[in-house]
Amino acid sequence: MSEEQQVTEKEKGTVIKAKEGDMVQVKKGAQAGKKGKVVVARENSVIIEVGINPNTGEPVKTVVNHKNYKIV
């Protein structure tokens, strides 16, 4: 690799993306601090299941950008 390519890769800041089935913890937003299981992985975000609604029994899901979570 040339030096120019190495510099641009460092500037981009590679983000490790979670896959379906991974457990993640949200770092920012309304769900900050919550842990959840990745249900769907997209190009720019993931959909995670963070719990179960006690009234309806349906799963509570939220969309999180790859920059706003860490894999646990």
C-alpha cells in the first residue's frame, strides 16, 4: 500500500460492525446503556431487540448506528 492509501484509511476510522446474533451495548441516544441482541444488520445501522413489552408481550426493538454501540 502507498502512504497515501494508509493515511486515508486512518482518517476514515474503521468501525467494527456487529453481525446478526451479536450482543451489543448502546453508547448514545435514548436507549444509552441498554444491552440487546442484533436482529438485523444493515449497511449503516443495526436493529436490536432490547426487551419485551410487559403489556403486549411483543419485543421492543430499536435502530442504532454502527458508531453508537459496542459489541459485548
